[in-house]
Amino acid sequence: MAEEKPNNWWATLPGLLTAAAAVITAVTGLLLGMGQLGMFDAGRPAASTASASGMGSPAASTGASQPGAGASTSAPGSGTGNSAEWKVALPAERTYRAADVEYEILNASARPDVSGKIALTLTLRCTNHGRYDLNFWDSTFRLNVGGVSYSPDPGLNELVAGDSSKSGGVRFTLPADTRDALLRIKFAEGESTAQLTISPP
């Protein structure tokens, strides 16, 4: 009687499946490890380095290394060095009324304009004491400088309901040497005036 040889464990089907699973697991783990080490990004080193250096550099993220960025933040408004707000002296009486319409000067500011002129902005409150809507617009105001009458820049055009108030800004572009100006407020029955004095800082 011939001697039976023991079956090899690798020759059985379960053994083959177990070996294949072990190989697949080992290869997968190896690929994952190589991916985490960045070995598969070897074809894109320049792009990765550029983005990393841009994110890590404070100068690149804030724009401080660019000469134009610092210049724009140091002098907002106009491009000149004399861009600080000028002083505007208002009269003691700032409320003007005719019939049911009343205007009050709330504030005034002036600064050199980019064109070399002066931009004067008046903040006014219009109060409608009547029953019907009232047009609150820039055509109501004029500014006299050296005998010349200036109209405001377009922009203000509002409706003020009856028995209510609304505020708005009126902007004038004036010659650079303007120091004294006379504000004219036109009513249906006539007009009122207010003397303004502009002083450089």
C-alpha cells in the first residue's frame, strides 16, 4: 500500500484565497503609504511649491511687497498728499423755513478733489410740515463763490412725505482757492442764505 502524502496547505482553495487577500492588503497599504509621502505628485512639484509659498508668506497674502498697495492705503480719497479733510465753519443759525418747508444744515465737509478742485459736501435735513409729498433735491441749492453761482453735482432727488423729515447730501465742486462761499436755499416765496468759511487743515 502506497504511503499517502499530506496535502500542501497552499494547494487548497481556502489557502489560495487567504494568500491572495494578504497580497492585496499588503499592496494597498504600500500604495496608500506612498501616496501620503507625496511620491505620486512628482510631476507637479512647481505648482505645489508655489501655492505653499504664497499661503505661508505674510507679504504675499497682504500685498505689502507690492509698491502700489502701500501707496493706495496711505492716502485714501484723492491721489495727492493734501487729502486731509478741511474745516468748514457754519453759521450760528442753521435752520431755514418758508411756509411748510424747512431745511437744516446738519454738517459740512470739504477736501481737495482729484481734479485739483475742492469738493464741498453739505448734509441737510428737509422737513415737510405740509400734508402732501415734497421734492427734496439738489436743484434747491446754489453756492456763490466770488460772484459766481455754482450748481451742485447731481445725485440728490428724494420725496419727503407730509409731516416727516429726510436727510441727504449735496456736493459742490469748487475752485481750489475757495475760502468763502454763500449757500442759497431757494423757496417758492424767495430764498435764504448761509455764509460758509472753508479753511485748509
